[in-house]
Amino acid sequence: MLRINPHSTGQNSIKFGDDDSELVEIELRNAAHIFKDLDVDHIDILKIDTEGCELEILEALRDRYDDIDYIMVEYHSDKDRREIDALLESLVIYGSRAIVPNLGVVKYMNRRLISA
């Protein structure tokens, strides 16, 4: 079930929400399967802002990191940020921005793009 934020903030989530959230039934799909279904073999920039599901998406795409040039990912806690860093340890951080404590965006770059 997707929780629709009652204040139209765009912060809809299957994880976060409050009692005022409207619930909408949705179909979830594995991110790695979408790569295959769409016959995608390369992504220039992947931006993940899924209101709490970032880790699950990154885990599903773990075998495809070499096929992605840049990944921009939002985090919602320091714990999540550290887990994202661990998942993307094969990539290089090239930027980050904390919006408020424990909420921000980290940008990663594929190592193959760095000239020796």
C-alpha cells in the first residue's frame, strides 16, 4: 500500500506516513527486472528518491552497478546513508548535500569514468 501524503508534498511512501495518509494499492516491481524488461544495458544517470525504499532498490541493482555511470540517492537517516555507502563502495562519492540532519542526497560516480 502506498501512503499518499495528505498535504500534497510529494512525500508518498510505502514505508513512511501517518494516520492522515490515504492508502492506495500499487504493484511493486523489482528494479533489476525493469532493466531486463526494458532491455536496458546502460544508464547514464540513475536518481533514486523513493521515500525510504532506496536501500532495497540499490540491493536489487547490485549486479548492475557497472552499467550505471552516476547514481544520485536520497537518504533518510544516518544509518541509511552508511548502508548506502557500503552498498556503493565500488563507486566514488563525488558530491553530497545534507538538507537537514539525517536527510540529504549523495552522488556517486562509476570508477571507470575516472581517467588514470
